[in-house]
Amino acid sequence: MGDKTPSQGDKGSQQERGEAGTLLAGRYEIIREIGRGGMGVVYLCKDIVTSERVALKRLRAPDETKAQSREEESWWFQQEARAVASLDHPAIVRARDFGTLSDGSPYLVMDALPGRSVHEWMHTTTMPWSVIWVLADQTMAGLAHAHARGVIHGDLKPSNVMLDLASAGRGPRAFILDLGLAWLRESRHDPRLDGAPEPELAVHSGAGTVGWVAPEQIRKAATHVGPPTDLYALGCILYRVLTGKEVFEGNAQEVLRAHKRTPVAPPTLPEGVPAGVADFVVRLLAKKPWHRFELGADARRAWAQHRPKHAPTMEETIARMPAPPPAAPSSEGMPERGRAVAAARALAPGLLSLRPSPMVAREREREQLMAVVDEVTSGGPRPSSHRFVALIGAAGVGKSRLAEWLCETLQEQGRTWVLRARYGRVATPLDGLTGAISKFFNLHGADRALVEQTLMNRWEVDKDDDEALTWVAATAEWLRPTPPGENAPAGPTGKRYVLDNPEQRFAVIRRVMERIGYDRPILIWFDDLHLSSPNTFEVLMRLRRECRVPLLIVTTARSEALETDLDAALRMESLRADWNGRVIELSPLGEEETHVLLRATLPLHSDAIQSATRQSRGNPLFALQLLHAWAGGGYLTMEAGRYRVPREALQGRAITTAELWDERLRAVPTGLRLAAYAAAAIGDDVRGVVLKALAQSLGMDPREALVALTRAQIVIASGNDQFRWAHALLQEHLLARLHERSDHPAIFRLAANALALHPAVGSRRVMKLRVTNLLRAGDDDVAAQLMFRFIEGAWARGRDTAATLRDLATLEGRVSGTTAAEYAYWRAEALRHTGRLEQAREQAETALRAFESTGQRLRQAHTLRLVGHLLSDMGQPANGRILVERALGLFDELRDARGRAQAMVVLGEIDYLLGEHARATQILTEGQNGCRDAGDELGRAQSLILLAMIQTSIGGYARAVDLLVEARGAFDEIGYRLGIAQCDVVLGHADHRARKFQMAWARAETARAAFRELVNPRGEAAAERLLAMICVDTDRYDEARGQAEVAARIFDKLQDPWGDLETRLLQAQVALATGAANAAQMVARADEISLDEAEPRQHRHLARAWLFQTERRWPDAAKELDKARAVFAEKGRSGDHTPQLLH
């Protein structure tokens, strides 16, 4: 790295001595040493190219006896270089060059700053209030800039802030320096430019200095380190300069303990300092990060209220600085371009791979985006203030760079919260909103328990707040899903939660959004949205309608992708229309704009600028790729302060990203190169055990293959037996190359087999990857069977119907014969739970015919049970019972205990509906015991609910409650929140029968809220019906009418005949109770639906008896009462509303 030209050769012996006059990196002449530490030394140097003074920081020369510590020091040194190079702010020291000297020691060149450190100032003088105010204002401005770009300083202290009080009448200047312990939360590196690996983001466990370190750093609570961490350190600095003493004093352990636990008393302020400053400082020093200001911009706004009369703000100070010379004649009216080009005149090629591309040009597009931002941020916290913008353009035209600029600008200004959701051709667990939320809460690498604990802390959830704890557990389940077949762990919340349908997932997403956006709008950038699934588009449409905080959605999509993928184009346009959004099309840059981009990147000779402009044709990515290729090839030579490129290199073309990847692949020995292609098939979460097994199956030495791939930086070690791709684009490239090979089916098959060793082999993600590989290999039936066994395991603990249907869609058109029959069976199971009963029945009957014709008796038994259940759901329980009995007989013949238990539960449910309660009790008791023995907690709990409902029908309320408590515990054990809500509504029915109307009402409302949160319309309708019944029985007829109408609309939408009849009967009862003229008509309307179930039949007879009584038709009324009494086989049993109607 650095300047690779003969004129810049180093004299090693002179470098090691560091004598005055020594030339480092062929450019920096040592003036004197200005600092030395355990890792290296800092020199004041003269840049002989610009004649400016600079600071050069270098690590000590390599020592082979300390190779491990040297490697770590070099890593952190590059981390510092990356942090400084990513920032461009007047209050932060500027990086100029980065490279490696001939003795192997890395170096970093930065501006030499004027003034003295705050540490020196506070020990030699008392700062005036106006200077203190400017110091804090500029430091917060610099921190806000760094935080918006993912850089947390982590070691802010008086010696790391320079203060210049002699800045030629422009006011004091503060500068933040020494980012050697910075925490990088966001990478701004674009590997398309140079093929370099995506940097690993990490935190320094030893970050911070005693006396200036935040409590979360002392506790090593990495997930809580963020912008408030640096603001705490600033609070310590302010406390010291205002009072003359540190916040806490004593030995190191005492000070650390006090910073961690002891509240800070308000500082005693000097004369002339506003009283409110004390509260400001105390807030900065709050123990919990979320009790401080969350962003630097928030702190700056509060600090501005205490501004002295003549103290200049950061912006005013910069405005007084002399304007830089224009970049070109046409840029006279664009000072931003002039500043960018002027700043680049001191830069060297060593920073190219660390520094993000400069944001110049696109002024019109930026104005359009900011106008939309103004609409959102001025609209207040109302859903009507939602906005949508799509940035469309060719690959490399600058869509993502423009979106990134918007994210950085708004976070730096504190106008919105920012979420970055990204998609790639190869799906990863952190795609989309899942990754965006994980990054927002700093959960990278956090396990499930740490996710729960972090959210409990951030949201300040009380351990007795059952509802809030449940939502934390639900969010953790969304971010870190439990593999199918396993029970969700009970983490710090003590709660389990199963997200088994998209409605629940959406409820979690919406709630998290509303948590985040409680105090300002949220900007969500969806990068390459066209690569996302249809489900993402559905979520975004629902967020527009249902999210109660303002959202600004910015999407980027490649125009060429939308032209070739009609489905993606239609989804994008539907989404834009739904949001009434805007489209901003990015065209190629103009010639002058490309010139400025290149000049702002590096001081180039005009020949190089003209050549890159001509070849790139206005595509900024291509122009910068050329520049990186010249630098990487050693073609840049310095002449009169500008870099010249030889004529033969100018005639070349820009190296493509694919060529960069292929060049890296050539670093892998030929005999091991196939391992790189094959590795692309094992996904983004690369585990050593999987990669070694794959290499061995290819006939390679596993260890040699792994070493070769890591040395070539195909994959990079990231944890215990964990590896990551140098970049997702590299994996995409290798996968495309693998498809081109004639032997790719065999390799995909081997990859699927190797993935069986993955630690997360039970997860949906790994299953789908294995299935995809098997389909690529042409092993369709094997892939299908793998998926079916996964679904079977997943359904043992929940009913994620949407995920099941999405999984099955992968097999569409790829299965035949008996495999197609099993495909139809699982589709029928999922469709039944979504309420699409006719489709489910069609699929189930198709499967049944196939299983019967092929003699697959076990599958036949399961399908008979399913068809019988469907018939019962569709109002034909008697016919359904016949089929379930057949299924039970087959399970008995096959001695399948689990299947038998499942059939018994369905049979008991049908008998309950038919009014055969004694028989139902016997069957359900046997069924729940069978489920318990088979480990089917879901089936056992469902049996207990039905047994409780039977108990309530005879007034056995105490026994019913015991059964429901037991069922609730079983559901809670597996995290099945829907089951818990079902228990609550049945408890409400028990209270209603016992005429405890107030308690029944409370339970029904609780259950209704839960069903709504879970977005379960059937449960919600059941709760509404119960509320209507209570209103009828307490003479609140207007309310009863309203509740019944709500329930009726839901049941009608679900096409549920039982619910439709029961709500019609309720509406008829309200009409009878109020003496409505249409009462007879309402009763007749209920007679239009005929069902076998006992409860609605009894309720119908009672409604008729009531009608005949009002008409004084006493014999007819008596007959209807006799019919009502005869509905149930056992006397003394009654429907859930019968006692109240008789009363």
C-alpha cells in the first residue's frame, strides 16, 4: 500500500532511527518526534509534495518474537486508519495517507493540528465560558458526524481533543484525534472498486481510559456502546473544565466503581455559566446510555440554549474560513465541489481502499430527497406523514452512494432514526429488516439471551410487566428464530414465543418500529429492494396503513434488473403506487461532474482524468474502478503535485469486479480451487466443519483447502470455527461460475450433504439451502423429502402456515407421483389453518387418492384425519367423524402412537361439537395422555382446552379453570401465544356461565387484544361474540348489537358457517329483547344455515322458543324448548349461552 514508485523508495536504516531529515515513504521528511508509546511513534513531518506539515504515526518495526501481539496491533492500527479515513469534518483530524514502510511497519499520515490538547490547557489556564461552550459545540458536531458514519471514538479524553485559540480571528477551533480504539459499527468500503475484503467490524475490549470511560464500557456491555458512550466522556471533560476536578477521584478501581454505580452530583458552576449547564452535564453523565442524549445532534440542540452572546457555532466558524479555489471554471457556484477538490490535493493513493468515494454532484437529486425529508419531519407523528422514494438507475451509477449520503446526513442532523436494510442475490439471515434492526440495536454476534437482555434494558422493561416481557421475547424470536423441532428458550424474559404466522411477525415488526420512532421519524433504506421476496413488499404496504410513527422509505433498484424481471418490476410499481411515492431516476454523470469526482478522490493529472471520464461514460463506479486499478498496479507517479498515469496504462480499460474476484481466485492453488467454487454453495454462514467435510468429499485435504481459501481471502475467519465471505459479491460470483461447470450437479449434491453437519442444521435457513442445492443437482424427490421432514418437525411446536406455504412454493412444478401427494398434503394442512377450506379440501382429497392407490397406509391415515377435520370445519362434523375413525383404525393397525393421539384429539373435538360430551371426554382424556407420551405438548394442550369447555357446559367451573391453567402452562412452555389467548377466551366463557360478567368482560377484552396483536381474526371474532353475549345478558342491547355486527363481519370474511350462524342468532336475540319489528325476520335469517353442531342447534331452538313466546304461541314455544333440551345426548349439558337465555 502507499505510493509504489521508484522515487518513493525508503532507506530502511534511516527509517528505523527516525532521525530528523529522514524521508519516509518517499514523501514525508521527519522534522522531529512528537510522541512515543508502547506500540509506536509519532513524528512531525514535512510533506515535500505540498510543503505542508503533517503528523506521521507508525507502528514499531516487526518483532518475530511477538508475532501474535504484532498482528493484533497492526489490525487495530488499520482499524484506526479506516475510521479516520471514513470521516470528513472540520472538527476531526483528517487522514492523508496510509501504507507500509520498507521495514514492514504500517504508517498513517494525518494533518498536523494547531493548538494544544485540552489536557494541557486545563492544567495551565482557566478556560473562559465562551471557549468552553465552543469546545463542547464543535466536539459534539464532530462526534455527530462520526457516529452517523458508524464510528464510535471509544476513548475520548482531554488529551485526545486539540484546542486552538489563535485561529486568525475566526474563533476557537477544536479537533478530535486519536481514534486508535474506535469502534466501527458500519463499513463504508465498496469492494467493487478494488476487490478488497469487507473489513471485519469489531470492538476493543480494553477501550477507554480510567476517569473518562462510560459505565457500559466498564461493564463490557458491547451492545450498549454507541453515540451516548462518547457523550458520557464529553460530560467528564466538561465537568473537569468547569469545576477544576474530575467527576470521581481515588485509585483506578475506586474511580471505575464510581463511574459504574455512583450517581453524579450537579457540578458547582463558575460565575457567568448558565445554571442549566449543570443539568446538561448531569444528563451526559447518566449511568444508562438511554438516559443521556441518544445522538450528538440532540445534545448540540440542548447545548445551544446556553450559548454565550458572542460565541460562534461550528457552522459560523467554518463560514468565516477562506473559500477554496474552484475545482474548475464551471464549479464557481458550487463551493462544496471546490472544498472537496481542495481537500483531495493532499491525499495519497494509500487511502483509496479505506476512504469512501466522495459525495460530489447529484445536487438536484439531493435537493429532491431533502424536500421529501422536510415533508416527513414537519408532519409530526402521524401515519399521514409517511413518504416513499425509489432511486432507479444502472449498476454503478451511484444510487447506493446517494442513499448512504441521505442516511448519514439525517443521522448527523438528528432529524430521523436510520435503518439500513440490504438484499443480495444470495439470501442471508440478516437481509432486510431483520439485519437493519439487529444493526440498529448493535446486536451483531449477540446470542438469543443477549438480544433479550439488551432489549429489556433499552426498553426499560420491568420484570413484573408480563406483556412487555412477552413482546421482548417475541422480538428476540424474530431476530434469532428457534430451529423447528426445538422449544424456544426461556431467556432473561422467562417467556417463550412462537412466531408461526406472518401476522404475528408483522405485529412484532410494527411494534419495534413504533418503539424506535417514538420521538422522531424513521428513515429505512432498502438497498436493492428488487432482490427481496414478495413478503417484504406486503410488509411495507401494511406498514404504510398500520404503523403509527412517520416513515420515510427510500429504495434503490437497478434499472436493468427491473427490465429483465417483470415480477420484480410489477412489485416495485405496486409498492410505489400504494405509497403514492416518487421515483428519482439517476442518469450518468456529466463530463464535468466526473472530472470533479476524480479530482476529489485523488490529485490526478488531466490526462488521467480525461481518460477515465471517456472510458466510464458517466458511470462513477467504472471511473473509480479505473483509478483503483491504476493505483493497485503501481502506475501512479507524482509529478508537480499530481499523479500521472503512463500512456500505455491509460489505453487499458477499467478492471471489472468479476476480474477482481477471478484474480483473487488465482491465488488459490489449482488443485484446491474447486473448493472455492463449492464453498459458494454452503451459504453465507460458513462453518469450518462444513467446509472441511465438503473439501474432503471433493478428494482434497480439508486443512489444506481451508488454509488456501483463507490465505487468498476467499473466506475470512470470524469466530470459533466460523468464517465469512470477503464480500457477498464474491460469493455471488463464485456461485455463477459454479453453475457454468459441467460437474455442478455433483458439487451441489455434495454441498447439501456437507450442510448436514452445520450446527444450525435444524433451522429453516439451512434446510432451504440444502433443498436449493439438491434441486440444483436435479435431486427433486430427495429435496422434497428433506423439506417435508422439516415441516413435520416444525409443526410439532407451532403452525407457521405462511412460512410453510413459502417453503412448499420452492417445490412447485418439481414434484410428481407420491412426492406430489405429500406436497399436496402439507399444502392442505397449511391452507386449512389460513381459513382457505375449499382449497385445503381439494388438496387433501388429491393427496388421499394418491396415497390410497399407492398403498401408503401411514400417509393415508394422516390425510384421512385431515379431511375429516376439514369436513368438521365446513359444518359437516358427522361426516368428518367417519373419516377420522377410519384414520384412527389405520393408526392402530400401524401401531403409530403419535398419529393415534392426534386423531383422538380431532375425534374428541368433533364429538364435543356434536354434543356427545361424555364420549368426547373419554376420547380427549385418552388423546391428551397419548400426546403427552408422544411429546406432543401442542396436541395435549388443545385436548385440555376442549375438556375445559366440556366442564363449563355442566357448571364445573373450578375443574375447567384447573384444566385451562394446565393448558396455559403447556402453551407457555413451547411459546405458543395463540394457545394462551385461546385459554383466556375459554376462561371468559367459564366466568360468563357463572354469571361473573365483569370478570368475563375483562378476560374477553384481554383475549381480543391478544388475538388482534397476533392478527388472528378467528380468535378475535370469538372474543367479540363473547362480549356481545355478555351485553345481551346485562341488558346493554346497543352495545350487543355493535359487538355482534363486528363478529359477523369477521366470520363472514372467514366463510365460517358456525360463526355465521351464532352471530345471526345473537342479532336475533337482540331484536327479540328490544321488541324490534323485524325479530321474526332475524330468526328466520338464522334458519337459513343448517349445521350438525349441538351448541348452535340448541341456541337456534331457544331463539325460536323466545320468538313464539313473544307471539303467544305457547305450544310451539314448549316444543322448541323440548327440542333444545334433546340436542345434547346427556341431560344437564348445555351450550355456552343457554343458561343465560333460559334465565
